Amino acid sequence: METANAKLVTVVLPFGAADRLMNDLKDLGASGFTTVQANGFGRSGTRTFGLIEGANVRVESIVDDTLCRRILEHLEMHYAHTDLVAHVHDVEAIPREHFAPRAG
């Protein structure tokens, strides 16, 4: 099995900022991402989805090293005052052709 070495970028941020982030990811060059409602507890207290906005969203994208750096720099620059957390993990992804650098 051939896998592609890539980065999994995960961002957890308030529900109200998720649409903006998804548009930014597209503009930065992400070919796809996943969003999940994120209930939890942390510095912002307890966050749960309900009838009223107030929970967090987890946005994840598998990208190459270069795009990973651009995303993190963008978050630092444009989301400095947003209550978010971002982290990155090295991953092996399949199908390889979705994530391997393109020739040309």
C-alpha cells in the first residue's frame, strides 16, 4: 500500500466563525475539509450545541507541508482575537493520489 505523507490541520473555533474559516481554507488552496460540532469543556467553559449558538466547531483538513504553514500563519494573522485552538499532526493518507504533490 502506498500512502502520502501529509499534515492533518485541526482547528476548533466558535460556531459563528466557522463559515469564515471554511471560505478562507478554500481561498488558501485546501481541496477539502471536514466539520464536526464540538461539545466540550476548556478555557471558555462548557460549550454544547443547543437551540442557541454557543458551541464550537472542529474543522479538519489534510494538506501538504506548505499549505499547512500557510494555514497556521493565516490563523495567527487573521484570527488572533478569536477563541480558537489549532494543532497539526503528521499523517499517512490514502488514496495517495489525493494527497501526493502534483507533478508539473
